[in-house]
Amino acid sequence: MTKTLDVYLHRDLVGHLMQDDHGLMIFSYVESWLEKPNATPLSHSLPLREEPFEGKECKGFFGGILPEEEKRTLIAKNLGISARNDYAMLEHIGGECAGAVTFIPAGQTLPDRDYRYRQLSDEALAEILRELPRRPLMAGAEDVRLSLAGAQDKIAVHVSGDNISLPLGSALSTHILKPAIERFEGVVFNEAVCMKAASAAGLPTAEVEFRQVEGIDYLLVERYDRQKRMAPGGPAFYERLHQEDFCQALGIASEIKYQSEGGPSLKQCFALLRDVSRVPIVDLQRLLDAVIFNVLIGNHDAHSKNFSFTCGEGSLITGNDIRLAPLYDLVSTVYYPELTPKMAMKIGGESKSEKLRPRNFEKLAIEANLAKPMVIQRVPELARTVLETIDGIDIVHPVGRDVITLIKERCERFIRLFE
């Protein structure tokens, strides 16, 4: 028997996601959405058309909303479903997702505004953080329907001052909470340094805040796909801002997000951004800065799901306001010697950052259709900016200070290489 989920973008019903008797996933836009003057695609990989999208055509976008690897397997076990069943997982946890998309059973009414939250005491929050390794995203807990892509322990929460709440149903979150990972010492402080260093250097970056509860360190990352609004004469409220990562936009499954496995290259990423951005001259420079910054901090895990673009503002998508999203998930992976020395995407044919030379960035410039002198000049220029600003980061944790030292050494090295 065919199963169906209604797919909403903001508050508009845009289509139906179905699973047929053979387990094949099918997506179709509804006629009412196709006829709207301001109708826009749900994804760059799902252009507006009457014909349905089947199987692999759907997987890049819809599968890309879901958690990955071990976390996906654990969620499936907790929910009693197959780990490979994207449809079933969206049915269970597709209430509060990245961007402005929501999945509800066909025929049900989308709540006018879902304000259901479970405020968490320190004890309750600490218990959730201890439970996350066994119950990712709290999947299976009553009324919790949260989905976040990636393989790291994290959970979407609503933050108001010092109060942290768990969104229920389709209620929206404002932050992503990332607890410490036992395997990687001080990774919370590592990421905090890298994110703050990017922001201090002038790169648009999601805001982060370090907190602790019952001895558990965690990072709060403000969601760039949620916008605070002021109601006329009323209280502030948040709205969703649609977004998709580069893998989703290119229709590539998360399982092959790394270039070495067939995932996107930087050439493809620059071409995509040039094709969709409302202000390509600005966003291409921002993407170049992001690539260089990841090299400077030694983030070898900067794959195509760690770059996204936002799609319009407010309650409706304008269709012509696509911009590169702020940076997120910045970690100095070279700090952990057990992690791979290979970058997720090659730069000018080179996969190891330690072997990068000006010629590799010249090749990148050709591939990205950028001016060679500008690209070559930008590497030492950004390195100097990072050196000038990074000591202003207020962090006392030993790992954080070590990461700052490591980044400074890398910046000095690349300045010498490009002089």
C-alpha cells in the first residue's frame, strides 16, 4: 500500500512524498503550488515540473535532511524501522528539519503555529546529553520529531536567555546544541575557537556560545536558518528560512559526500553557487574565503554538506534571494593526529593541505573561473587577518589555546609559502 507524507515549505503545501509497495520513494509537486506565481522549487535538484521525481532523483534532497552513519543506524533501531528507509525516518522525525520544510501525514492540518516546548532543567538537559550517544536526536521520545544531518551527537533546541527547551512536534528550534565527544578531547573548544576565528576575520559565520551543565561541556550554535521577527505591538517570534546544502542542491546522496567517493568537487561547488546566487560576485568571494580559511585552520572535513545556501526570507520564498549561508561546522581536524590528512575536497588537484602550494590555488582559480592573481593574493591576506585577530578570542581551555597556537603556525607557514 502506498504511503504519503504532505511536504510543506513554510506554511505552503508544495507536494507529496510517497513510498510505493516496493519501497520506492516518489515526490510530486501539487498542482496548486505549480500554479502559484511565486512558486519556487523545493530544491535546486527538484525543479518545478508536473512529472514526479523517483528513487535517486529524490534521495539527494530528502535523504540529505536526515542524520548519517552510526547515528542513523541507532535512530532506526530506536524507532523500529530500517536504517535505509528514508521515507520511514522522515515520517518519524521530519517535524523540525533544516530549512523551512516540514513533513506531516497526508491529510493532517499543519498547526497554525506550534509553540509546544519542554523546558529543560539542568538535570534534564544533562540527562539528555548523557543519553544522546544511545538515542541520537532523542528520536522515539514522546512528541520529539527533530532531524539534523550529520554524524555527530547534537540536538536542536529553543534558547531564550538561560532557558533551554526541547521543541515538540513541528515547533521550531533556534540553536543546535553540540556536547563534548569523549573520543576527541576538547572538540567543543576546538570548534568554538575555529568559529570565533572565522567571525573575527570577517567571514560570515554562525554565532556560537560555550556552556556547561553538570560538568558536561557543550556548544550552542545559533541557527542561521531561523530568523527573529518582531510582531507589530506583540512579542518577538522566530520564522524558518529555507536552506539546502550543496550535496542536496546537486542531488548527491549524503553517503558519497566526499569527493574521493564520488561527491562534489570545489569546481562543482563554485559552478553551483555562480548559477544560483543572487549576488554571485560576493558569494564566490565568500566561498573562496571559506576554502582558504579551512586550509588555514586545518579542517580536512570541509565536505559539500558543510556548505549551504539560504533561499529567501520571511514566510514566502522570493525565488531570487539565494545566498551562500554563513559558515558552520568548523573544526581543526589536524589537531587530532588519528584523523585523515586528506581534505574532503581537493584543491587544485592536491588532497593534502600540507602539500598545497601556490600552483594548486592557481589551478583552483582556473577551475572556479576566478582571477588567478586575486586567488593567490587572498591566501596570505586572509592568513594575516587571522593572525591579527585570533588572539582576541577569549578562551582559557588548554585545547582551545593549543588550537589557536596551531592555527597561528599554519597561517605563518602559508604566508611564507606565498611570499
